[in-house]
Amino acid sequence: MTFDPIAVRLEAARSVVRDAAQLALSLRPAPGGPTGTLKGRQDYLTETDGAVEAFVSRRIQELFPEDGFQGEENGATRQGGFRWVVDPIDGTSNYARGRDRWCVSLGLLDGDEPVAGIIDAPALGEVFTAQKGKGAFLNGKPIKASPITNTQEAMIEMGWSARVAAETFNEKIAAIMALGAMPRSGGSGALALADVACGRSDGYLEIVIQLWDVAAALIILSEAGAAVSPFLQTGGLTGGATILAAAPGIAKALSAAVDVEI
């Protein structure tokens, strides 16, 4: 049998992320709130973020000491041909209020190419996984992007960020609504992208998003057949960049409406 270093890593990482997600779930504050500190407007940081990132970093280093590692809280702490990129809590504003829509996201890059990813949302009981060339899955069952072709039937999510001018946000939302689509905003970029991958929604736009938010989702989207903007090629490897993901049947119309290449 041929040794597959990506498959080996993905299988090991599934248990790492599962344990990290359970750690986060055990530390989640009760509903109410919010609990945590503000890094910026509506940009929360909890003690769990640091604890989960440290946990994942340590476990990955024990398993694959030759691999690189990058996290939201501490940046790139190790270098290697394979690079793990973690968002310890994606959807922290939800997590800080005791809500359910948040996840642990861990992506694997081979050089600059996404090759595997895991998104574990323990409060929802959902785990998304994908490996390059092997398909995308939700709780072990194959997933595909929505077959929708009519934007008037579409549900489109857009992420909000204080880094984006209100005028820009309102302009893009208006463009989405002009297509006849239903706008949504759920507070977790990784889960929003996963929803596009499994057909729960038909598109997701965020004007400024970071690599750790999307590292796992990029391969999940690709393997599920979704259309995705060239995030990594437009600055996403080194800083904030725009991402647009869409069901292939409406990708062209949505791209034109919001003026983002896809």
C-alpha cells in the first residue's frame, strides 16, 4: 500500500480537533453575557482561544514535529513543508455568549496549497472534513454544493467586520438583495463556508477575512464542487483578503453583482 502523508495527517488531526473541540465546549460560558475581552469592535477574545490553540499546537508538534504551524493568536510558530493553520474558536462572538454556532477549524497546506481540512462544531454535533482528491464530508457522509441556478431562490450569507466600511457592507448587501436572494449573517466564517459546501446556503461573501478563518474551508469547498474566489492569490496567504464562495449555478451572477472575481 502506498504511503499517503496527507491521509495520515488528516486521520491523526481528526482526533486532535475532536479533543480540542470538546475542551472548548467544556469551557464555553453559559448563555448571556458576553464573556471575554474585546480586541476591536465585536472582535472578542476569550481564554479558551489561547487554551485551544496551545492544545492543538502541542499535539500536532508531538505527532508531526517536522511540520509548520500557524495560529490566529500566536501567528507562525514553526516552519515546515506541510503547514497546519488553526482558528481555535471561529465564531468567538457567538461562543462568548454561550451560543452554538462556533467551531474549531484546522487546515493543512502543502506549501501554499490547501490539501486537507477539518471543521468541528461540537455544540452542533457536526464535523466537516476533506482531503484533496478524496471528496468532502459532513459527519462521514459526502456533501456537494447546492444545485441551485436561480438567484431568486438563493440564500446568501455575508460576514460583517468592523474593518469594512458600513457603506461597503450596505452596498454589497443591497447587490445581493437585488438578485432576489435572501441575505443572512451567522457570525462564523468557517461555518458559513461549510454551509456553502454542503448546500445549506448558496453563497458567502466576506470582504476582509484571514487565512486561519478559511484554511480548512478552502479544501472542503473545492472538494464539494463550490466555486471560490482566488483568496490565496489575492493576499490571503499573508493578510486579510476577500473571499466569495458560491454554488456553481449562481456563481457568475453573484460574482458580477458583488464585483468580486470568482
